[in-house]
Amino acid sequence: MISIEEEKFSVIYEMDGYTPQDFIDSLALDKNRKKVFQAGEGAGASGSFFFFSDDNRFIIKTLQGQEK
């Protein structure tokens, strides 16, 4: 069973022409490990950090508190 959050997310990425496999391929840990650790080193005062996926297709940002 798919959650409401997953359903909303799937509508957004389908509107942009992405598939679940696009996310899997772009965000594979083995490809992005170095960027994740580098992003953590530069975390701002809020504790959030962001990085571009290895193939530069996606930006990943952590969210804290009410920012969610």
C-alpha cells in the first residue's frame, strides 16, 4: 500500500518527467558518498545541508523542524 506522502511525491516527479529509477540511479550511495560527507562538513547554523547528486540532476537538502 502506498502512503499519501509517496503518492504526492510520485505525482510531482511524474509531472517533471522523472521515474523512480531516475532517483535510484542518481542517488545511489556508491556514487554520492563523497558528496554527502562533504555537504555535512559545511552544514549551516540550522544543521541542514544540501548537495547535488553525482550526475547533477537533483539537489538534496535536509530539513529541520518547521521547515518540513
